[in-house]
Amino acid sequence: MYVNVRTADALFAYPLSVDSEYEFEGRKGAFGIRCEKGTVRVVRSFCSEGICRHKILKASGDSVICLPNMITVWLSSDAFASDETVFDANGIDDISY
């Protein structure tokens, strides 16, 4: 299993089998995730709401999106798996704020 991260500028993938913390630069500031015991959670985000910090990713397809930072995090069985599976495409073709 892999944790995939898409920022406004790049795409990253890390094996979920390795416990570690990763830092990314979002549009609003630093954004960090912690991979631990097969789970992923957002541990740092400098957006005003902090909603993304409340979810723990455990299974393939689980995702969290930080709109202010323009960062998407999702789990998949393959590295760099498409993040198109993260979004429900029922008529939504873009997100803006």
C-alpha cells in the first residue's frame, strides 16, 4: 500500500510500510503527514479550519483534501495511482475557492 500526495506543483508516493513523517509546502504554508502502523493522518496544516487533520486514512481509496493548501492525500495499492478515483465525478469538473 502507498500514500500518494499531490501538491499544486508535484506528485509524491511513499510506501505505507515505513513509519515516517513527510512535509510539503502548500499554498497557505507547511503541510505534514504522519505514516504510522499502516495509517496516515495530517499532523500539520496552516489553514484556518484544519478539517483535514480529523481523518485517519486506513484503506485503499481513503483520501483527504486540504483545499486551502491545494493538497490531496490518498491511499492506493500502487504508487502514483491516479487520484481520479478519489473524486466522485457526478458532474463535478472542478473545485475552486
